[in-house]
Amino acid sequence: TCALPIYGLAEVYQAQGKLADAEPLLKRALTIEEKTVGLNQSSVAMALMNLGRLYHAEGKLEAAEPLLKRALAIALLALDPDRREMKAFWENLATLYFDWNRPGLAEINFDAALDLLRITIEKQFRYMSEHERLEFGATVEGTFAAYASFVASYHVHDLSMVGKMYDLLLWRKGMVASSVQGLRAK
């Protein structure tokens, strides 16, 4: 869309730590997306998510929440709920609630993101080349780290989280082991 150059400049500002300069650009990009493609399209969901993430980074958690919730709702309508891209929508809400000290809501969203990650791996991982597997693994490291941090912070309130984290670590090790085994077999 015609908002792509605006996103690019906003990303530059964000990388430079100029979040206040990025905000009007992301608002403008959202307006452009809503007017050009309609309110319930995946590009609008992405624009909402980008603005919500910016607010989260600025510490404006109350402003970020409705944007990220709306982004997820649109993405659920516009995208296949099992698509790999959906993980980011769930994960952004999870980390928002984690930072906002709302562990119940964070856990629900982390669980959804991790369930989607499992589905993605079960459906696609065996068909990926080794290079694609390594790239994919790099993209999900942040998910594992964020969830581990969440569990470390809140496990005293719910000990079942420790079990889920242990299962996740074993599952992740199995994923890596099967990839190495496939590489050795070649």
C-alpha cells in the first residue's frame, strides 16, 4: 500500500529511539490503511499492532491495550487462525499484560501464542529446509525467552506454569534434536 514508506521511516525513528517521532507516522499509516483497504483487513491489523507496540514501548499500556486487542480481533477474522503470523498478535498482548502485571491475561495470551507455535511446527517444520528451520528457530527465540521470564516472575502464584515451561523446553529440545538428526541423515 502507499503507507509502506511511512512504515519505513517510522521504523528508522524507532531504531534510533525516537519513539515520539514515530508515533504520528504510525497513526498516519493506520489512517491510510483504514481508508484504502477497509477496517477489517490484515494490513489494518498490522498497522494497529505496530502502533500498539509503540505505545507499549513508550509505557502507555492503557493506550496500547485496545489497539492490540482490536488488531487481534481483525487478524482472527482476516487471517487463518492457524497461520504463523497470528503468533505475533497473541504474543504482543501477552507481553503487554506481563509488563502491566496482569498475569492471568498474560498467561491466556502466551498459551495461545505457544499453541499456535506448536501447530506451525507440526504442520510445516518437517517440510522446511535446514536453512529455513534455522531462520524459523531464530524468529521464535524471543517467544521462548519472554515466556520463560513470565514463568520466572509468576510461578509462585501458579505452580502449573513450571510444568508447562518444562514441557515447552523439552518440546523445543526435541524440535532441535529432530532437525540435527535430519541433517546428519543427509
